[in-house]
Amino acid sequence: MPNDLVISRLLKAPRAALWRAWTEPALLQDWWCPKPWTTQVKAFDLRAGGDFHTFMQGPDGGTSDNPGCFLEIVPGARIAFTSQLVGGWRPGTPWMAFTAIITMADEADGTRYTATVMHPDEATRARHEELGFFEGWNLCIDQLEALARQLR
């Protein structure tokens, strides 16, 4: 779709380890944003309608507050979340409106990891891309893969 940004990569890590790194807040905060930025997980209720709130801080004092809501959880395979709602399906006021679908599937000797980030319009998609979507999300996926390989 024209308003989507998609990254699909074959990761050299087992799906179970990737899932664990995604679904355990203490692990998620280790890879969630490009280092040297850090992440604090403020809320993580892994169920449809549950809060998903991260707060990122850069070494220069910059911050990014990201409240959201999980939409769908398929254990070991799929996580969907949005910035447009917060826990309990309450409307949110995001700085960047999107819905993300993360899928994981066994492939060859690793896991096919696909992140599809849907935006409400072309302008929002373009802004997200201009802000460094591909560079930032790929750096985070690199960090996720490295962490998951250590969890074996």
C-alpha cells in the first residue's frame, strides 16, 4: 500500500528468542531504540487493548514519549500495535500516527522478520521516512537480532 513503510529481513536468530526479546519489557528496552539512546518501558500489557508505552531519551537530552496500544497478539508470530490508541482502546494524541504489524516466521536457518508500518496518509508516511525510518528501524532490528542470538 502506498502509505506503508515495510522492512522484511531474514534474521539469524530463532523465532522463540526474538519473541522473547520483543515480549519481555526488560529485554525490549535493550534494543528498542538506536543506541546510544535509551528506552524506559512505562507500560506493557501484552494483550489486545493493553497499554504499550515507551519513553526514549538521547544522550543530548532529546526525548520521545510514545504511548500506544496493542491491537493483536498471536504468540510467537504477530504483534500489532498503534500510536493512535492507548490502553483500553482510548483515543490517543500521537505525535506520529501509525499502526505497526510485526510478523515472525521460521525460514531457512533463521526467522523472517517483517515490520509493516501503516500511516493514515502520504504526508505522514513521508514525514516518518524523512525522520529516518529505514535507518532507525533497521538499527533497532540489528540490536534485536544481536540480543536474540545471545538468548539461545
